[in-house]
Amino acid sequence: MGDNSVCGSSSNDSDLKKKGAGNFDEESNSPMPEKVQLGNLPLYKVERKLGHGGFGQVSLGRRVSGRNDCKTGPVALEVALKFEHRNSKGCNNRPPCEWQVYKGYKGKQGEYYVMVMDMLGPSLWDLWNSSGKLLSAEMVACIAIESLLILKKMHLRGYVHGDVKPEYFLFGKPSTPQEKKLFLVDLGLATKGRDGGKGKHVEYDQRPDMFRGTVRYASAHAHLGRISSRRDDLESLA
């Protein structure tokens, strides 16, 4: 394993609903941009859909301007482009909440908020299944340490992921220096765990009629509708 990070997207994310090619957002009923260019970044052609979830759609972006042999970063030949319509439940005519957590390249194109992310490799869920659902003790220990370090990094920034599961831990893109690094993706349900100014925990709240997360991995408090905390992320990881 290598450095721990909180970023990226993957064409192998099994939690995303796999679809064929197409540049049409099903939730907003609005056409997707055919090309994307944010600020000084290269121009990207929007190609096949990699998947979509409750907070947007991820598509493959292929660079059509500039010359660079980089396999990762914003000038890579291929990137993952995440689109969220301005009227989606994660936006409400303002940038998505995960924009506060992600470091990277973001902007607005037409009616969509767009994030440019690295293409990543298989998820822990993919690894588990491809290994016959049997991992060595050494591999499990490495994954545990890296996962904890990633969550620690996020928690130190004052955020709680809110939907920790093996599908959202991904390795770097194969055949790159990052292929053995672990990344945490999809911060659509991330929330503030601490007040940015005083560093105190956010005010306690409970809404039994509101569930956030994935039933299979959610903490006991999440099932009760309680506001997410660092403890809940760790319980989901366990």
C-alpha cells in the first residue's frame, strides 16, 4: 500500500448502476454536455457513462486538447467526470456538499456542476470477489491500516464520510505508480463532524424518519437517524 488519499473515481465501482453509453441525465431529464473544459484545464470529450448513483453521474472524459503522457492528474488522457445537475437533491442550485471535502478541479458547465477526478482501479469489493473471498492476513492488515489512515485524515479535516463500505475504497489505476495506493471515493453523504471555528462536535440531532447511508454497512446510530460522527465511520469500517 502507498499513501492514503480521499479522491478519485473508478469504472469498476460495483455500487454504481452500470449502464451503456449515453449523455443524458435520467434524474434531471437534461442533456449532458458533450465536451467539458474547466478553467485552464484541457478540453475533454464526454464519452461512455461509467455509472450513476443518487448524487450524480460519472462519465469517462477523454482529453482532446494539449499533449501530455501523464496517466493521472487533470491533464491525463482519460479522467473521470462527475456531473450533478444544479436542481439535484445534492445541489439545490449551489455546489454539491462534497466540493467542500474534495481537493481537485471543479466548476460549472451549463446546468451541471462538474468535478474532474483521476480514473482509479478496482475496489476492495472487486478484490474480495476476484480473490475467491479469501484474503491473506497480511493483505487484511495492510488494508485495515490504510483505511484507518484515510479516515483519520478526513476526520482531522472535520468531516465524516457517512457511507463507508468496501465499494468506496479503491486502488489506483493499474500500471501506474498509484496502483497499490488506496483511495476513498464518493463523498456525497459527507457532513461536518466538527465546527470549523471552535473544533467542537456539531450539535446532536436525531431524525428517526431519515436514514443516510447503506443499510448493510450503516452503524446502529445511523439506523436510528442520529447525526453522523467519526465513531459511525469506524463502525461501518469494522
